Amino acid sequence: MAAECGPAEQWRAVLPLHAALGRLRAAVPASSAPRSPLLRSLLLGLDGDLLLWDGERGALLGIDLRRLGGPEPELSRYQTLLCINPPLFEVYQTLLSPARRHVALVGTKGLSVVELPKRWGRNSEFEGGKATVNCSTVPIAERFFTSSTSLTLKHAAWYPCETLEPHVVLLTSDNTIRIYSLKVPQAPIKVIALSDAEEETLIINKGRAYTASLGETAVAFDFGPLVPIQRSILGQRGSEEVLAFPLYILYENGETFLTYINLLQSAGNLGKLLGPLPMHPAAEDNYGYDACAVLCLPCVPNILVIATESGVLYHCVVLDAEEDEEQSEKLWDPRSDIVPSLYVFECVELELALKLASGDEEEPLESDFSCPIKLHRDPKCPTRYHCTHEAGVHSVGLTWINKLQKFLGSDEEDKDGLQELGAEQKCFVEHILCTKPLPCRQPAPIRGFWIVSDILGPTMICITNTYECITRPLLEDKGDATSPLRVLDESQHSFEKHIQSILRRSSANPLLLKKSLREMAERLADKYEEAKEKQEDIMNRMKKVLRNFHSHLPVLSDSERDMRKELQTIHDQLQHLSNAIRQVKIKKEYQQKMMEKGITPQKPSITLSAYQSKCIQTVLKEECNPSSVQLAGKMYVIPVV
């Protein structure tokens, strides 16, 4: 694994003495803090620069590695990328975007994105080489994490697309994956619920604790390389393919789920959760119950690395579903999903703590030490990856991938041969850095890990818990071109057999066989033309029938539709008027009946006697005579008979 690179040895030797590391080392408290279950990764590289997160100042410290390789290394020069809106939570991981223009600051209670400043000047430094540069900071889902105090961020990653706008993918403790865009940082553009509907109806805290106790919560995820997907798999019609990123989601109980995501596609089953993926050969404990990390290596086929807290690594080959009778029945059912399977190629157990023997003839004492493991890709070698944990760093190389690709590319149908292939050649594991040499020692977790893969030479850089910098050179996979003679030599047959297979006759009379083949081809061509003409005739007849059928359909024009609507309105109004007229008639009949009942006989007229008439006349004459006004106030009583 280690290799000397000559000119690169100078900056590797002086990097631990840099002033930026000394500043961070001085800020470490003297008293040992309580052990945190989170693994930190606060180091990343960008075009020959190292960026270290300084939580005390809320800034990224930039170290230019190219200035450390000269005759006079500049150990005191570094740039401070200060966040305008620093995060209020503790940052435990920094992630570089695929376009290498943003850095995500990840914490358990939130995530912020720092926009890196532009470079210019002679040495291509940030903002021309200023000592302190203010950087724009965008908090992601700030209102969501502030209002939901019980939720925590369990895993975060960038959406793996360099041409699209930056998007971050968050896995929260409520078993939900949310995708956010930097343009709209407070509202997710896509939400994938990983829990069942029945589980969501429970009380949040009780339901979450119940599923967590069973290990049915997602702990990590990783994207695979872009793959074409048939529309039939997505529940759509058509034979064309759709490109999407496979997202492998790991649960704590060891189960793996799959979903396909493409932010440019919004239809079909994109984003639908598939699984759990079946694992072969089957195991009673489902290959562990304390899974903590998953990594998809960019190989064909995809290789999934599943890590557990006990230090066990499973190398799984993602194989397409076999077309047996059960799968063929599912193909005809649009509601069913065809999911790939995971073939556990090999199992590797890491030595997290050194095994010490109590005596000369006794077996080494086994330690029950366990801790979370973080997996890192190697940009210089796609068949190699690295593991960081509280006990140091391990490197794992998969030397059997090339033979696996040849085996899967052959015509052999016996997939059980993978076991024989796995028994022939195992992967190699190297304990690069041990930070827990004795079982009695407290673990010293890794704070930063990065692989420098540019012209400075492939180098592994590790930052310990006390900000001690350790560098190790790495071997580089040159990818030598394969010679045609070597390919021929590695073939199953010798060169003489290859020539004999070319010159071997397949028939005794090749001319007669050629003539019979030509005649058969002509007959097949005639039959094909005849079948094609019949098919075209049938298609034309079907089109004619459909045209006649459509022509007889009662289709109304716009004016006819308006007239029908108006007639319907008039009909409704007539119904209303008829009801009103009927009510008026009823009231009229009622009034007539009441009038007939109300007519009474005329009262009898008053008849006056002769004496009464004479008295009345006398009174009237006296009132009309002006000389007798004084008699007007007198009262006369006229008796009525």
C-alpha cells in the first residue's frame, strides 16, 4: 500500500508543522471530553488545498500544499474562509459538492452550505490571496429543525450530478429522506417516506422508539452510478430507457432498500421504495444487526460494502433478478416490483483493537470493543476503499473484481460458481493507522480523512482527535493497457486451437450448404413480404372501421352545446314558473272560499215613529235658524222605540 514518491516527501514531512494545525491543536481542551458516538470528518481537499473546519471561529482554514514543497515552505500562511452566517449547531462532517463549488457543514441539528469564493491571481488563491475571506452561507431546512426539536439529522450527502443545480439529500430520525435545493433551502422538492403508513399513524415518539428498538430505521445511504432503467420497471408504457441514480438505503437491522432518483423525471415510480433486497446465501441473523454504513463502489456490477459496528464488512454484488417462474408472473403484474438481489461475496472482520495474549501458549484475548465505522472511496483506485473509526484507519482492496466481471460476462448460467471464485482470491486488508493499541487505552477517533489525488502525489492524510497530522503515500492504479498477446495467452484455448477453430469446416459440402441457405433465405423473405402486406391490409381496414365508428358518434358543436344549455335553463325556469302559478291558484281558491264565508245578511233598517220624526224635524229647524243660537247648547233626548 505504501510507496515513496520522492518530491512529494517534503510537503508530507512539513505539513504536521503547519500553523493552522497548531492553532487548532491549541484550541483543544486539556480535559478529556466525554466520548461522542459520532465520527467526525472535518477535512477535505480542493485543487491542491486542504480545508479544515475551525468550529471555534466558524470558518474553514485553507492550507496551500503547493507552497510547502519549495525550498522554503511557508508554514505560517493560510487563508480563513469565514462564514457570514455560521451554523449554530456543532459540525461533525464537511462534504464537498460534485461541482466543487460548495461545502456542506453537517450537524445533528441542521445543515448549512458554504459557497466557496472564486480564485484568481498568480497562485490561484481564494479572492487573490486575502488572509480572511467572507463566504456566503445558506442554512438548509432551518425552520424544520428549529420547530422539530426531537428530530436529528442522521446522514447527509450531495446529489451526484455536476450539471444540475446543487441539491442535498438528508436522512432524518423520522425515517424520511428529503431533498433540498439551494434555490429553495426551506422547502424540500422531494420527500421519500421510508416507514409504513400504519407506522405513521402511531404517536411519533412511541412509534419512533418502537421501530428503533427493532432496528427498522434507516442509518445510512449511498448513491450508485447512473444506470438506464426500463420504463416497464417504473410502471410506464414504452420500451425506451430512463436514466436514474440508484439510491441504496441501509437499515440498522442489515436490510437494504433501493430507490431510483432522477430530479429531471417526475413521473412513474421514480422515488418509490423497493425492497428489502434479498441477500444470498441467506443467513439467520440477516448478516448482522448493528449496521452503520454503506458504500457503493463504482464498478460494473455495483459492489455494496456494508459495515457493522462490530467491525464486520460485507462485500455484496448487486445482481439483477433471475427470470424464474415467480419473477415472470411478477412481470405481468403492474403492481409488483422487480428488485435486484445482493450476493454476499465475502465477509471481512476488521481488527479494531490489537489482540494481546495473556501467556506464551494461550490464545489471544478477544475484545468486545465496537464503534461506528465510516467508509471512504479512493479516487485513485476504484477497487479500493478506506475505513475510519475510533481505533484508526483500515484500507481494503478488492482484487477479485476483474475476475468477477469476466465470470459474469461469460455464458455460464451457474451462479453458484461465485462461491468458488470467492474462495480462490480474497481481498487484502491493511491496518494503516492504529489509535487504540491497547484494550485499556481510550480510543482516539479520527477527526479528518482525505486522499490527495492530484499532481502532488497520491497521499492519505489523517487528522487525529488532537489535530495531529499523519500522512501516508499510496500506490496508484495506473491501469496498464492490456496486450493482445496477453489476452490470447489468458484465454481458455491455446493459439493453435484458436487457428484450428477458424479453419475448421462445419459441413462436408459448403457450396451446397450455401445454396440451400440462400434458397431458404429467399423463401423467408417472400413470406416476410407477404406477411407484411397482410398486416398493412389489416391495419388499413382497422383504421377505416375506427374512422367510420368515430364519424357516427354524436358530437355537438360549440353553438349546439350553448343552445342545449340555454334550453335546459328555460326548462328549469318553466318548472319554477309552473310551481309559482300553481301556488297562486291555490291562494286564489282559498281567498274565494274565505270571501264566501265572510258575507253576512244586511242589518234591518231603523223605523221611526211619527212622534220621533216630528221631534227630529223640529230640532233640525231650530239649529238652522240663526236667531235661535242660544238653544244650540241644549240637550234633547229622543226616545227610540
